[in-house]
Amino acid sequence: MSKSVGRLVSVLYRRNQAYLDAALKEYNLTASELAFIISLYRKDGISQEELSTRLAIDKAATANALRSLENKGYVSRMRNPQDRRANIIIVTEYARRMEEGVREQLVNWTNFLTEGIDQESVETMFEVLEKMVKKVESIELCKKLGGSDD
């Protein structure tokens, strides 16, 4: 049997989602909402469209996640004064109070995954994964595979 990066990444992704869903329950967040709130913690006040682009997630999924985060009190949306058609997403005070605990859950997961692995191997793993991410983010996969990207 040959080794498959895709299979390993898929297993880690599924387990990551399950862990985060359980760990974030006390914060009233889901794993699928996490990428959005973490991105907004890093850069508050961006447009809904910019958030979709940053995360490479389609606009409909972004709108659904933001609606849920808004209902939970994590974000508010306001019209962009420079472009009335666009929404600016603002992290609420409630979300800021939750930030440390939310981020701690991510650290706990990384610590669990890397426990018992020497530091050099962990650094190498991160370097390799970062190169893979950079590679796939730098190309249009559909065009690379000869398909359409629309």
C-alpha cells in the first residue's frame, strides 16, 4: 500500500473537527465557525467578501457562518460607508472576552498531536505542511488538472 498524504490529512481533519466541536461547545461555537472568528480576531473590520477570499470559502457558506456568529453574539455586520452594497464584519466585545479560551483550545489540540514527538520532527512537519499549503494556494487547481474553475 502506498502512502497517501490526502488520506492522512483527511483523517486529521475529521478528528480535528470532532475535537473542536466538543472543545468549543462551552463557547457556543462549532468547528466550522472557528476559521471565521479566528480570521476576524486577526483582522477585525474586514468585508464579508474579503473574509470569503482570505479563507477560500464560497460566499454562501460565509454568509451562513456569519449569520450564525451574529446570532450567537460574536460578530455584528454593518454597511460599509464607502460601498453601501458591502458589509463590514466587526468582532463584538463578547467575542473578545471569549478569544483567549477559544485560542487555548487550538493550542491544546496542537499540543496533543505533537506530544511525544521530538521538537526537530515537529518543526520539520510544520515546514513541510506550510510548503504544501503554499503550493496549493499558489495555483488554480482546476486549471492545473485541465478542468474549469467556474
